[in-house]
Amino acid sequence: MAAIIRTVGLRKVYAVGKERVRALDDVNISIGKGEFCCIVGQSGSGKSTLLNQLAGLEKPSRGQVFIGMHEISAMDETELARFRQQHLGFIFQSYNLLPSMTAAENVAMPLMFKGVDKATRIKAARRELKNMGLLGRADHLPTEMSGGQQQRVGIARAFVGKPKVIFADEPTGNLDSRTSKQVLWRMLEMSREQGVTFVMVTHEPELARCADRIITILDGRVQSDVLQTAEEKQHWRDELFADLQGDLEIGGAAAKEQKKEEST
């Protein structure tokens, strides 16, 4: 599988007072197009720093980061902002929904920055909310939704611009165990259906085991980089999602809601 993300000799050093802390040290990784990749490691291992480097949110101290044929580590801030807007999506632990906007308006925001007219972007937003089983919440404010629903709105927002890559930093960190599984299930399904490359940081091993690739970071270095077989992935997914079979929020109720909307 061709790599869509690649790093070469990546290093990140922070100045902390008079000390210099090496957060990343000679990181060389490749992530294939369409892969669901999880980055795991202990607190302070450098996993979030690595995600920020891959997404162009921070500049490396040394080394290179490529997305496709583009060396994003060599771009200036204006070029990076334009590149992220056109090609990348983001899901955050804190949801980052605007409280005065409805779910549909929040999801539509990336398209507004691309200059898409309002009617078209709201239609696209409702389509992504439908994919998340939240069409009935399209006109609700964030305060009228649960944490899991808000996070799924955040996922819909990440997908609406049809990005090549989506970065997620601890997206289930504020959710209970069952809701975390529901959110991961939707991310895996949408990534597979739309062929999007997914890079997710998580501290939860049971979630990471469902990924195509698992990169473990320790003290700023790659400790292991494992590409799982189809059998391994399916085993862990069957085990993790076994108690969600027939779950009304993900399955039956969402499907009924969508059919009702389509018939009106």
C-alpha cells in the first residue's frame, strides 16, 4: 500500500527554562493510504507531539513530514493553513462545537471557509449527520445533545469536506466506555466507506487494537510499528463491539430516523 504520510528523521525539541526537552527523536514512519492508524504510548511519551507534527500544527526542529507529495514541514503558515483547509480533517477531545450554532451549522463550517454557498453546505452537513445517525439532531444546539452525540457531530464535521486524512487527538477521552465504543465504531465505518486515512492518538489499548496500524511511542522514539492482519483486526473488533450488536442508538433507531426523514 502506498504511503500517504511519511516522516524522515523527525525531531522536536522544546526549551523548558534552561533545559532542552527532546519530545521526538529520529522518528521515521510511513502510514498507508486508507489506513486507520493508532498512535499509543504513556503520558509524556510524545504521541500527541507526533500527531501535531503529522498534521502540520507544529514545526519540527529537524527532519521532514510529507503528506502525499507535499512536504508540509517546509510550508509557511499561510501555505499550511490552506493545505489543512483543503486536505485535512480534525477531531478533538473537547468537541470544539460553537454553542450558538446548530449541529448542522457546526458541521457545515469547514465548507464555509471553502466558499461553498449556505444551501449546499447545509445539505452536505445534513448528509454527514445522517451517516452518523444524528439527522434528527441537525437543528439542535450542542447543549441539547449528550457528550457522545456532540462528539459524533465533531466527526461529521471532520468528514464533510471530504479530506484525504483525518487526525483525532484522544477523541473518546471525555466519554464513558460504551459511548467510546460507539464513536470508534462510527469512525472505523466511515473511514472504510469513504477511504479516508485516519490517524488517532489514544491511551486506550482496547481501542487501538482495532486499528490497521499501531505505532507505539516511548520517550520520543518509535518503540514498535505493527501492521495488523485482517484476521487480527477482525478478532479485536468482534470482541470490542460484541455488546453493541443491536444497539438502538447506532443501529435500529438511527435507521428508522433516516427512513422517516427520507419519506417526508
